[in-house]
Amino acid sequence: HDYPHCWRCSTPLIYYSKPSFYLEVTKIQDKIIEANKKVNWYPAYVGEKRFANWLENMNDWAISRSRYWGCPLPLWRCECGHDEMIGSREELKEKAIEDINIETFDMHRPFVDDIHLTCPKCGKTMTRIPDVIDVWFDSGAVPFAQYHYPFENKELFESQFPADFIAEGLDQTRGWFYSLIVISVFLTGKAPYKNVLVNDLLLDKYGQKMHKSRGNAVEPFAILDEYGADAARWYMVYTSPVWTPLKFDVDGVKEVNSKFFNTLKNTYTFFEMYANTDGVDPREFEVDYKDLE
């Protein structure tokens, strides 16, 4: 990777190590690898090589993050050393010292930090650890979390799982594709998707990643306002397959609009004008397309 810099002011960033909480996902590594072999990847080499290689070399998942706001790691700790992991809102309400309305209470940090438990070992007050959960865990849990499974919607979930098809960018090899399959294999023993279409990145016309700070980002709504959504879509489909990088050039959209869509519009306008003049209703005709060959 390039050395990291702040995306706002371009100041070089400093790496430093700190203690973290981990999920020991390497214990189910073999199951994850086997589940991936049953997935149809397009293109195939992403799943068979890039993603498979990532799984072969996977490490335990550093699940904790230091953030002011976020989805809390539901671990309460007592100074005597006892830890308590909370598994649901109902369990938190039952064990909390404070009186909370679980229907309206904001479970994110920092609000949840105001909730304390009584230690079952020594009777002292337990406080939640300050860490939040890696946001990639949120994204990987979406097949279950969207239906509040397993607390409800069991039949609906089972009717739609695993997903027939998902699509995302090549950069999600270590992101969404990974977090989805890790959580799913842990909970169900199988991959959460049957087919995956992997699209590559959208770059500027010189093949560089787009960044507002560099001034090479394209404003999509300006393109749509000037040339229309159809021209933009056709240009992106026409230029290259979705699994190869697309060098986006506004002149290409302009050319597609001029040579294809304007020609199509002019052809239709010509037909419309004479059809209306002669009272022709095309719905009254049945064309035998064999005669046109």
C-alpha cells in the first residue's frame, strides 16, 4: 500500500500498536475455505485465487476499534476481573442497574456507556469497555441483522438465505465479501451468497483513483444533468466489462450521447413525424422478422 496520509489535509499518518479484542476466526478457517469453494464467482479467478489466497492466509479478526461513536462491543468488565458479554437488548435491560426503555434507548456509544451492571462475582459495579465494534462486522452481519434474526422473522430469513446474488467492487475482497462469509459460516456453516459478481474500480481517464483532494473526481449529477442517465449507463457498459477497471472520460459519454442516443432520437422523431402525418398506427401491424433477414 501507499504510505497513509490524512484524506483531508494530506498530513502523513503514524502507525502505532495498541491492545485489541480479537475473534478467533482461524478456528473455523477450514470451514470458511470449503464454503467459498461452493460459491460461483464472476470472474472465477477472484474467488479461486484472490479471495481463496486471502482465506488461506487469514488471521484472527481484530474486532475492536477506538471511536467516540459506534456500535458498542457489548462487554462489561469488573475491577475484580470478571467479564460479562451481553447478547440482546432484553438481557441488558434485565441486568442493568439503571432503568432503561429498550425500545427508545440509543444503543450506540457514548450513550450505552451510561449503563452499568452488578458483578455477580463480587457485587461491585461493572462498566462497559470503551471500544466499539469494527464497522465491517456490521456489514457482514446484514443478512441476519436486517431481519433481527434469530430473535424474529425466522421463516422469512430462511426463505431468503443464502442470497442468490450479490455484487460489489474488487476492493471488497478483504472487506464485505470476507466479513459476510466469516459471520455466516460461524452461524450457519455455509456461505451467505451463491453467486458473486465482482466489478472493478472506476478510475479517472488516466487510470488514477478519483479523489476530491486531487481534483480528478467526477461529479455524477453534473454528468446526468448534461447528458442523461441513459448515456452515462451505456458508456460504462459499452466501455469495458464490469470486472475490469473503467477509465472514466467525460468525452466518452459525450460521444455516446452524440453518435448513439442522438441518432436514436432523430430516427424516432423522423418516424413519429411521418407516422402521425399519414395516420399510421404501428400497433396495427405485425412484422414477420424473418422477412427482414
